[in-house]
Amino acid sequence: MTKLLQWLGSLALLGGVWAALMLDLVGSHPLSPSWHQVLWALPTYLLVTFGCYSLGVVGYRLATFNDCQEASLELQAQIREARADLARHGMKF
């Protein structure tokens, strides 16, 4: 099972539970109006929370990103070689 299917399955399960609670399909006692207000905003709250978490993860990974000095030097050397080779074949920079 791919990660996408796991996420979609989890979202479908949560969405089904949310819809059942909103439509009073669960249990014999309906939820109070205050719980309906909380449940109505729950998907938006979860989406905003997920967005904040994602921004935090991206920010952390960006802050702890490793510099690869050897790879940078190797790439610059390859660029110099390519330019020299192209200059020998008549390309001007």
C-alpha cells in the first residue's frame, strides 16, 4: 500500500466519522448545539494545523540543510571544463 492510499484512507475514515457525527447518525442521543459548532469548524482547524506543521517542517529542514562543499567544487570544475570544451568548438561566452 502506498503512502497516498494510507493518507486517503485515513482522510476518508475521519471524514466519515465527522459526517456521521454532524448528521447525528451515531448513537441514540443527538449532540448538543455547542458540539455541532465545534465539529463544524474541525476540518478547517485541522487544515490550518496541518499547514502550520508543514511550514514548520520546511523551515526546520531549510535551517538544517547541509552545505556540500566538495560537490560544489566538483560542479564548478565540471562547468569550467564544459566551457573550455565549448570554447574549443567555437562557442563564445
